[in-house]
Amino acid sequence: MTPSANRGLSRRAFVRTAVAIGGAPALDACIERWGAPDAARPPDGGQSLPERQFAWDESVATDEAGNHLGPRHRVLLYLDYAREGEPTDADRERTEAALGSLERAYEWSNDGLLFTVSYSPAYFERFGADLPESVELPEPEALSSFEDPALDRPDAVVHLASDHGEAVLAAEEALMGDRESLGDVEMQASLADAFERVDRRTGFIGDGLPADNQDVAGIPDSEPVPEDAPLYMGFKSGFRKNQASEDRVAIESGPFADGTTQQISQIRLRLDDWYGEQDHDERVGEMFCPFHAEEGLVEETGEELGDSSRVEECPEDLDATAREHGRIGHAQKNATVREDGSPIILRRDFNSTDGDEAGVHFLSLQRSIADFVKTREAMNGTEQTRNLEIRQRVNNGILEYTFVKRRGNYLLPPRSRRALPTPRSG
């Protein structure tokens, strides 16, 4: 990608494309066009960072209703440890030095840089000890009769996030040893000293970005994605009252207390029928529930809902909804697995054009992977297929339009144990 080849793109589309391409040329193109990244730097007195790597809610922007807005640009780096056997102390020191360099270069916020590092079950297999009982981290698996995902087993995943795509690119370059400094902060080490990159996935979320980037497979040529939609399917998500709290998903005891578990599913979207056969009310009924469509609760993308999807107003009896309306809603199904009235997973998903197709990287945090499994099983709506008009993938929420390609499970340790942890001592 060169600046001259992309003069017609808006800045947000240009930067999204640069993040998707990656590498020094993409970063250089952004710098040539707009100058050095203007992401926020840490305050002069330094910054106090939370022990929870995933503690983002207090550090991101919010909308008028108080909903947390995820950073607009994302990169997922899939890494394998470069040596056999247990990691060395020297590699732990290099890893921590590299991650610490990012924290000295950028403010811990959406205007600077937020990031996490997590580890798979495959990583922990190299040790002669099991994870503590307070951590439940099974191997990934297919979670429905109609999916057959490839199972991701890298040793580690680094998730980089910022409203400034240039900052994400620069951080990636520095982490992988291709950039010696970030502004006036010299990198003390790189992850390339201990890891090999085995995959790279990218994405975005936020008003306007999906509309700017809908010329991909899976979306009709009519460019139907609303201009102000934050996601390809046209509606807001992540309402504050429909998300588990960071406290709810935190591991409570043991050496990984204040950590969490993370699952990442790569999902392909096929939205020709979503936009071509369904009108707005039908899409509302399948995304939320038919009650929302009947009552006109969602006029456009869902901004008017405030800080809640109001899914608690949907009938709890899914079979009755199926009999009356011939369809059931995605959010309506997921609400059946709440505990004490609250969700059990914290979503931080985002859209993607990886592979030149519309997609979602569905990233969720939960105290136990079992919480995600329970939520996914509710989403399947299998029991409701006993109703004549509900098929496994038709009139059953949004299953007709989403296809799971890959899935992985990870342990996201607390900050103090993030550098090549052992199962017991961190």
C-alpha cells in the first residue's frame, strides 16, 4: 500500500487498511500522510497500572449512555515459544522488558494503547504440573452439531488495541523486533527474542468503520451497512447492562487471581440474506427478539436503547415466542444463561476483513471457559427446533449468517505473571 494509491480513502478507511496489511510499509504510509502517531503518552509522573491486564473499562471512552466503547483498531498476534521445554528465566525477563517498554511509551487508554497477553492449554503442557483448581482451561472444541472449526493452539496471543491504528502498528513492529523505539522510549527487548509469530489477525469496531469497509465477500454489493453502524450487522452491542463486569469474570483465588480466561472465535459473516431478504424489523427480531420489533424499540442501530438492550423485556419462554412469531432472537436466547440477573461473559469482539471477507473475531472474557460454553449452547437454540418454524440455522437468532472458522481458549494471567508463567508459581 502506498499513499498515492489511496488518496481517495478517508483517513479511517486508510488506517484500517494499513492495520490489516501490517508491516513497516503500512506504518510508513500512515506517517507519510499524517505524521507520527498522535497516541497519548503516559503522564510525566508515570502511570499506575492495574494488576488485571483486562481492566480496560475505566480506561476507554464511553458514549452518552455510559456504554464502554472498545478501541477502534485491533491486532491479534499468535505466537509460539521459540524453544523446546520450559521457558528460561532469561526469556521471561526479555518478555517482561518488551511489554514494559510499551507501557512506558503509551498511556493505558483507548487514546494510547491497551493490550493483553494470554496463554493456551498447549503452552502449559510443557510443564510437569497442572494448572491450579482455580483455573479451568480446557482445549478448544466444536460447540454445536453444525460447526467444525479449526482449533487454534498457539502458545500465546497478544491483543493490541487503540483508537489510533498507527499506534497499534508501531507497537506491533516494536514488539516483533522491527522497530527500536516508540517515540523517545527505547525498546529494552522484543518478543522476537523468545517467540515466533505464527499468525496475525486484525479488525476494527466503531461508528463508520464497517460502512467504510464493506466491499468484501459476505456483504451485498448494494453496500447496505448503515453509515453510523459500529458493526457489520448494523446494530450496537456491548450495552453496559448486558455485559458481565470485570469483577464477575476475574479469577478469584490462587496464583492467577485477577486473571481471567479468554476465548477467541474467528467467524465468517454471510450477510446477503440478512440485508437482502430481511427488512429492518425482521433483523431486529432476530438480533434482539420479536418483542423489540413489535414495540419499535430499535429505530436504527440501537442508540436509543441507552445502556441496556432491554432483553429482560423479552419473553423468557422461547417456545411461546417461536409459536407466536416463527422466530426467536439472538439476545433473547443468551439472556437465558444469566446468573442473578447478570450476564456471565464480557464481550470484546470486533469486525474484520481478514481474508478479504466480512468477519468477526469474537473475543470473550469469563471466569471459566464453562461460562462461554454455556452461553454458546444457549445461542444454539437446539431445543427450540422442536417448533416447526425453527430450524437449527433458520429463524434461530443470527445462526444463519455466522460461520465459526477457528476457535481457541487461553488463560490471561494477572499483570505480575504475564511473562511466560508456570502453572503454579506464575
